[in-house]
Amino acid sequence: ELVRQGEALRRTEQMVDKMDQDLKTSQRHINSIKSVWGGLVNYFKAKPPESKPEQNGAPEYCANSRLKEAMMSSKEQESKYQESHPNLRKLDNSDDDFSKADLVSSVQKDAYPKNQQLRAYHQKIDTNLDEMSSGLSRLKSLALGLQTEIEEQDDMLDRLTKKVETLDVSIKNTDRKVRQL
């Protein structure tokens, strides 16, 4: 949703830039209509380029890389999470989970108590903590990506607000000149 909003902001900024360029062209026409001298000045003055309006410091919009990376890693972790979650995993994965638990117990036998039930309980707690840790790291990376994207869009909104205010003043001046004709 945030990426979509950023794209909408970029298109809005392009439209405001186009309006500004059109307003400058209309100002040239008003000067031509207003007097012969204004027409001569416009005739010899270099015409503005008819190409795409400039962005005035607004680069082509692209969601920031931090957000893209966070979204991609989140999708990867989500699939891993769904495979390992007891309520979401497929029934045929159950044998794999036991082999993982056996591997952990063989590697870290000395880290757990000698009582079998207590050992199993500690291993289950450690597994749950590992899953929580990976989920929290995923949330952290998503939050940092969202923060960066929001800051960039806030800058874009500030730039757009200034352009719109300037355009509003120019439109009022042009309207006043047209009414004087």
C-alpha cells in the first residue's frame, strides 16, 4: 500500500510540473496578446522545450531498497515459518521436525539438564525462542523499511506542497492578467 501511495505521489508531482509548464506557455501567449512589443519579444525569445516537463529535483519514483529487501526476506521467512508452524505445516513434514530436534539435542547435549523431560522442555523453549527471534527480526526489518519509505514520501509531500503553493500564486496572477485584457 505504501509503495502504491508513493507511485501516486510521483504521478501527482509530474502532473503539477506539467501544469507549471502549461502555465508558463499560457503566460507567453498572454504577453503576445497584451501588446505588440510582448509579441515581438516572445517571437525572438527561445521557445521552451516541448519535451517532458522537468521534475525539479524529483527523481523517478522507486520504493526504497530497504523496504524491498525487507519485503522479500519477509516473504521468504513467512514460507519457512508456515512449514515449521505446528498448525500450518503439512502432515508429511512431521518426520523432518523430529530429525531437527534430534540434531539439536545431539549437538547441545551438555547445555541441557540430564532429566529427559526437563531437557525436552528446555529444547522446546529454545526452539520457540528461536522462532520468536526470527519473527521479531523480520518485523524489525519491515519496520525500518517502512520508516525509510515514509520519510522519503514525507520529503516528496513537502516538495509537492511547495510546488502547489507556487503554482496557485502563478494561476492567480495569470487569472488577474487575463481579466485585465
